[in-house]
Amino acid sequence: MGTFKIEGGHRLKGKIQPQGAKNEALQILCAVLLTPELITINNIPDIVDVNKLISLLIKLGVKVEKLAKGSYTFQADDVNLKYLESDEFKVDGRGLRGSIMIVGPLLARFGKGYIPKPGGDKIGRRRLDTHFEGLIKLGAKFRYSREDQFYGVEAEKLKGTYMLLEEASVTGTANIVMAAVLAEGQTTIYNAACEPYLQQLCKMLNRMGAKISGVGSNMLIIDGVEKLGGTEHTMLPDMIEIGSWIGLAAMTKSELTITNVSWNDLGLIPETFRKLGITVEKQGDDIHIPAHTDGYEIQSFIDGSILTISDAPWPGFTPDLLSIILVVATQARGSVLIHQKMFESRLFFVDKLIDMGAKIILCDPHRATVIGHDFKSTLKATTMTSPDIRAGVSLLIAALSAKGTSTIQNIEQIDRGYENIDERLRAIGSHIERVE
């Protein structure tokens, strides 16, 4: 198990380039199964979760060739369906939550898709109902083995239909879209997720020959086609990483420039950090964060009541950044209520911040009130364990701002979502060391 040793309290300076988007990559890589033709994908992040999915695709028989850093070709012209029913697949599939999105493409193209109950972050219940209910409405027969927690869907031919999703699940919408593009007739998906990464998937599928309209809205209309062809696709920058670097700059009173951020795809992220009093400057397609030497002050609502920041499906504020917002608020002037609506275990990491001296009241599993220190009292170094990707990075940011040397264990969780994070942080002046 790896460990980070972090000497906090140092100002950082320089430029940092966000990696390709993790959540987009997991969707896009599954889509290569929809065609036997060659697909080229650029800006793929070199992170554990994505590399696990590429490994799984290789075991499925997909031909993968690395062209350059972050650029690969994929060709699924000889898929090994027997692997899906092997004991090896039951182990491989469980190690990655994103593996659920191979089911839709496999069902659409080969008439069957299987998956063991996938793993991922321990942040609360994450139901798969939306995925399978949508596939069943397209005509699939569903089966589930409770004994070995193995899911399966089969269909001779999928048929388009109208469906109203119970929840705007991003991965659920992606799975259903990838199945519907090869279904017979027209499919309408209402209450569809409309995140930029899902828009990217739809645009890529349209370049491959799919007929998807309504991209960017919560109603997608898909006219099924008989086959899809090859294409080239480039990932967006990772908006969660961009938000992480904004928070890092503020907490360490550092001047940082985050380059090539794709401003038009950031939604409420810049404005939400501004509500905490952080200066977020647009410079072309870069974000510049000046050094907040005098700190930053949380705004109130216009009636003077305490600010509440909560998560919501896009175009609302992404739940993946609430952990970062919470940490940044610990050194602000003023107070804020953080309301994590989607996952009931995601705020449990705050006990580590309380140990470091943060003033946080955990009201219940979904809400925490943060009373900022205004840098009058620095966080204290401590030893902690990363519970999931986003909480792990939040603790890392806290450690970089804290007085003394902190230790973060179980950093494999951070590596699942952030590419060479220690190396990149050292390049802008962080005192961080990886100890195996």
C-alpha cells in the first residue's frame, strides 16, 4: 500500500495542465465495442481506473495500440464473448464501476451483455436499476444470480421505445444510449443526463453514423441504425481536476494558472468557487487564480442567510467537487452549509479534517456546516487514510496547506482518478513524496 508524505505550508506557483476527463474516458472506451472498425482516441488519462478498463477490453479481444502518450487505437473486430462468462471476468469486472457500461454496447451488437456487481468508491448506495430498466424497455431479458452477484441481459433484437428515467443517471443514460443506437426504430429517453461528457459520447456516436438529436438536453431522440463505423475522438479536460486545482491554489495562497480548461464545459464550477470568495479569472481558455494573501470571504444569500452549496444533476453543481468545496471553506471567512444530496457516505471523511483542527459540524450523513478559520489558525498535520478518490484529494489539499508533515495512506484511491499527481504537484512547488 502506497503513502504520501506531505510537508505543508508552502506557496505554489506555475502552470498546471488538467488531464483528460476520467468520467468521459470510461464511457468513450466502452463505445469502441459498438463497431468492428478502427477508433482513435486522444487525451486518455493514464490513471488506474482507465487502465483497468483498457485491460478488460484487451481480454475481451479488442485490439489496442498505443500511438503516443494518451493516444490509442481500438478495434473490436474479433470480440471474445466467452470471456464474459469466465471466472476471470467475474474478478476483473468487479474491480471497476465503469465496467457496467460495456453491457449496453455488447447487448446492442452481440445480443448479450454480462457484468458482475461492480466496485468503485465506497460513498454510499449506487443503484444499477436505471441501467437495466432502460435495457429491459428496449426488449432485453434480464437475469441476476444472487449467489455470485452476476447480472445478464440478452435480446435477439432491440426495439426502440419511449422511456422516462427515474433518475438522470450519467452512466445509466450512457448505457441506454449505446444500446439504442443499434436498436430497430426510434428511442426517446426523457430525464436523460446531459453532462458535457455524455454530450461528448453522443457527438462521437453521431460521427460513427448514429442518429441522436437533443444532445445537451434532457430529452434524447435516437433513430436506430444498422451499423456504426470508425472515428477519431479527443477527450475534454477533467472538470473535477480543474476544480481541485482551484481549491488547491486558494488553500495554499498560491498563484496558479490552469491551462486549456474548456471554459464552455465548466458550467457552475467557476461561479461556485467565486461564492466562496475565490478570484477565478478567465484568460483565453485558461483559468488564473491569483495568490489570496488576504484570504477569501464566503458570500451570503441576498437575504443575508447562510450560503448553502449543494450538488445536483447537470447543469447543477457536480457532487464530485463538494469534498473540495468543503475543504476550501475551512479557511474562508464566514460559514457555509454543504449539502451532499446524492451519496450518504461521502461526507464521512470530515472527521479527518476535524482532527486537523477544522471547525465542521456534521449535521447528518448528507449535511455539514463549515465555520472558516480565515487562516487565523492553520490546519495541523496528521496521519490519515484516503477513503475514496475525491475525499483523498481533498485531504491532500488540506495537508498541503497544513503546518507540519502529514501522511496519507491508501493513496491507490487517489491514483484511480489523478494522473501522476505527486510528480505534477512537485513541478509547481509542492513538498510531496511517494513512499511505497
